[in-house]
Amino acid sequence: MRIVIFHGRLTSLTGGEVNTRDWALGLKARGHRVVIFTVYPGPLAEQIRRAGIAIVDNPASISEAPDVIFGAGVNDVATLLARFPDVPAIQVAQTWDHWNSYPCPLPQIVLHVAVDELNAEMLVNEFGVPRERVRIVHNAVDAQRLLTRRAPLPQRPARALVVVKHLSSHMEIMRTACATRGIAVDCVGYPTGQPIDDPLAAMVDCDLVIGSARTALEGAVAGAAVVVADPRGLAGMLTTANVEHFRRNNFGRELLTRPLDAVSLGAEIDRYDAADATAVSRLLRGDATLDRQIDQLEAIFVEAIDRFEREAPSVEDARKALAAYLADHLPRPAAGDPAPRHVRFPPNPWIDEKLAAIEKRLSAAAEQTAALGQQLAATAEQAAADRRTFDAIAGKVVALDQQPSATAAQVGAIHERLSAVEAQVSSVRPLIRLLRPLALVLSRLWRLRRFAGPHSSRVPR
């Protein structure tokens, strides 16, 4: 089957762009011949092209008519149908509150695909698309891109990942809720100046992922616990009890009904259950696979081709519908409508995004430099205080050094006095030697006198 897939841009890893990449690669792997039409090709388009899939930014470059046209973007499908008016088309609705997902009224569009119930309701009850022409195809993950987790989930989360789509105060709320619980958190994405080429590879090393839509789905499939939340609001911890409901609503707007604040988010983080998160991952790995999604799409393509063969619009009806569409949507210079693509150097959103990311990183670097300067000043002040303390300690050491000197002087004086006493003792030693015999004689006389007692005192009469 020859298939043209369309999407407005292929520059980064947003949900719709990742869908386009995975559809193209999955269909090509099934043997289909795929061409992608995008008015803003970027790095992601080049990645797809390296896989052997043609990328064009002008349908006139496509020579062979496809069997079916499929993708997201109201103006993009109209452009393709102007090139191939005799081909059936299928339009995807994945962002219910953006005009780019509104259904194109051209009669060649025989079926519509919605990624969740909210988009299906928008098609049916806002734009009058018959419900029997709407098919719901939930998002999926290419299992071949999954890496193996290095370790099972711990009993308490230690590392969290937030994939940021738009800068807002929700980043600080998420950091606060995680920091309060001792969880290290990484905020990544183009708006932060820290884009990642492979979110799934980053998620398998995390215990907790905070995000919505595709981020939530990929986080769960990667094996992490997931809190569904974004700047629009808070849905809660993804569990085995609510996974079916959350998936039917694409982990998105219909669920984000609670205000997002650090207390509420923290309460959901506290519901972390490693065993339940692992069970959720196992369920989604079996249900949300790209292979199952490609099976659905192939069946829808066959149905669309069959419907078109039975209900093909007349050439006149197709021309009138296209003329009416262009009259409604082309800019009106007389009314002052801008037409930016008609300027000499048309803007390149991919370059604009890159420049914005660079400016963001430069701003962050400036803030880090200022913070580093403050840290250096504080360190210098601390060093000065430490120097003063060191000087005081040195003074005490000097005083202690002087104390042994004084003690040594006292010991020397004592030694001199002992030497003098010893000299005196030495001087009387000869006299002692002379007096010793006399003392011996006197001692003996004293003993004799005591022996004689009173008899020695008698006088004869």
C-alpha cells in the first residue's frame, strides 16, 4: 500500500510528531511504501529520512499517487487533496482545543481518527461528524525502543523526571513536592534548554515520572510510577484501578481537573507503590504496543479505501468544497490579515525554537554565574573568618610554646639548688668521716655506763 502521512512539523519530540515517526516506521516495517509531507521539516524529519522514508515539504514533489492519505493538520490535508483529489483521506484529531485538529470539510475525508474520547466528542458534537465515521485509536509506544531497567523499582522513589513542554510555575511546584520527600528531580525538554533525544532511555532510570499524555504513557511503559499532571492541573497517581480510564482519555485534559499545588501533588507522590506501578507497566506493555496500533491503522486504511470506492465525490463537488475551504481560510490582505509565509525570508520555527532554547540556556548560565559569584563571595568571607580563627589558635599555640620554656627555667633553677645542696653535703663528708670513730667511742661509753647502772655511783665508807 502507498501511504502519505502528513503532520505540520517534524522538529522535536512532541506527541503528534512522535506518532508520525512511529506510524511511518511501523508501516514501512510492514512493507508499505510511505512518504511524509510536512511544511516544517527539522531534526526529527532528518532522523526519519535516514531510516529510508521520503520527506517532502511540497506535495508537488510526490509523483506517484498514494492509495490513502493519513495524518494530523487541517490545512495540510487540504493541501494534499489539492494535489491528489482522487485519493481517500483520514484526518487525525489529537488536540481538541486547537484549530489544527478541527475536521477538514473536504469530501475526500471519509474517516476520522481520534486519540481519545474527548477528541471524538469534539468531532461528533461540535462539528457534526457522523459518529460512525470516527474511530478511536489510542497512542502507543514502540517496544523496540525500550531499554531494560537496571533494577526493579525501590520501595521509596529516589529520582523523578519531568518532561517540560511549556515554562510555567508548575516546574517549581514539582521540584518542591519532590524535594520535600528527598526525591531528586530532573526537568528536561526544549523549553528548559535541556532537550533529550530519547525520553524512554531516560525514563527507565527513574522511579517516578510526572507528566501527561504521551509522557505519562511512555513513563508507565518504561516501568516508572507515574503521576499524571501538567500546568493545566492534576489527575493523580496512575494505578491498576484507574489505568483503563486514564488511557481512554489519553492521560490528558479530561482528567486534569484538580488544581496543581505542592500539597496535592505531594499527596499523590505519597501514594507511590512499587508493586502496583510495575503491574501498570506490565498491562500497558501488552496493550499499548505499536504493533497493535499498526494493526488498527491498516484495518482503517482498508475501510477508507473501500468507502471511497463506493462513495467517491464527483469532481465538481470536490472542486467546490476546495474553493469554499480556500475562501474561508486564505488570508485576506484587504482586511489586514497577515501572511507571514509570503515574506522574502520566511520564518523557520525550528530555528526560532533553537534560538529560544539557546537564549534560555544563556539566561540560565548567567543566573548560575551570578549564583556562583555569590557562593564565591560567601566562601571568601568564610575563608576570612577561618583565617581569624586560625590566627587566634596560632596565638594560643605560641603561648603554649612559651610555657615549656618557663618550666624549663624553673627546672634549671631547681637543678642548681640541688647541685648547691650536693656541694654542701660533699664538703661535710670529711668531717663526718673524722667524727664517726669518736661517735663510736661515745656510743660504747654510753652503753657501759648504762650497764654499770647505779653501782658505779657508790663511794666506800
